Amino acid sequence: MSITTSTLIRTAGLSAVAAGLLFIGIQINHPHLDATFATTAEYTIRQSLKILMAVLSLIGITGMYLPHVKKTGVLGLLGYLVFGAGYLIMMSVEVIGAVVIPAIASSAPGYVNDVFAVATGGYPAGDIGLLLPLNTALGLTYIAGGVLFGIALLRANVLARWAAAVLAAGTAATMAIPLLPMVNERLFALPTGVALIGLGYSLWRRRSSSAVSMTQAADTALDPAGTK
């Protein structure tokens, strides 16, 4: 099997779909984050899936951007770079959560609970060091990047416009998490998950259709008898 540009882009589309499904699936019946939960096998599994989700998301948005560089313009470039940085930071945070947090959960439960408080849109009771600015950078790049990238895709009209609109609106909506403590913060992940699924499927379908059209055109050109 030869690796072509079309194959890579379709793979990116499937990666985005998988990332969206993971983003939604991880939120289902998610236990309350605290030091006790951090020592369980379920926590380790969920953290591993979050890392995978961040990696697949980065692959997915790269596949959405690269074939449409000219059409998305400067706004698309800014959106991709900022959104991509957000997913890179997210991956780093989740790796810390998977490797470091369980190791100190028993000896420093107060610190771990403060880290989780920040991760869920709350405020720490004590000092959590550099994890505070790291989480702040994650929030800013995720929100700003998602809004910019979603608007760029919407304006370019290269993928499903409804999904691009949901991406922009869904990431922007996460700013309301600290203002709505009575609402489960995990519900705010659903729009972004749906948007990734829609955009990924749109990318996969468009590239698959293009590949079929190119193959049919090549077959026609090589078969004069089929030409009218």
C-alpha cells in the first residue's frame, strides 16, 4: 500500500473522529477528581485515554489545516498554531496527571486536590507551583485557538460548516465554567467532541470522494474505448 497525500489526510480525518468520540466518552460517569481517585486503575486508564485524545486531536486539526492553507488564510494559520499549542499543552498536563499525580497522591493529598480544583475550573487553596500558569496557558490557547480555527474553517467553507461553527461556539462556551458552578463542567466538552467528529468525517469523506474521482478520471484517460 502506497502512502499518498490523500491517504494521510483521510487518516487525519479518522483521527479527528476518534478524538471526538474519546473526548465525549471520557466524560461519561467520570468520578469526582480527588487524591483518592488518583490512586485507582480507572484514573490511570482515563488519563491514558485523555493523552491519546490530545494526540489524535492534534493529528486531526493538522489534516484539516494543511490542505486548506490558502483558503483559510492568516486566520487559519493563527487558529491552527494556537489550537495546536493548546493540544500540546493539554497532552503535557495529562502526562503529568498520569505519571506524577498518582505517585504523590498519598503523600501530598492537599496538593493533588488543589491541582484537580484548578483543572476543573476552580481555585486552589494552596500553591501548586508552575502547574497554575500551565493550566492557565492551556485554557487560553484551547479557547482562543478553537474559536479562531473554527471561524477560519467556517469562512473558508472547506469542511462541514455546522461543525466549524460548533467548534468555535463550543470552545468559547468553556469560559463560562467558573461562572456556572452548578453546571457539570464535563458537559462543556460535548460540543467540541461533536465538532471534531463532524469535521473529521467531513475531511475523510471529501478526500475519499476526491480520491475516487481522480481514480475514475485516470481510468478513463487510460481507456480510449471508454471515451465518447
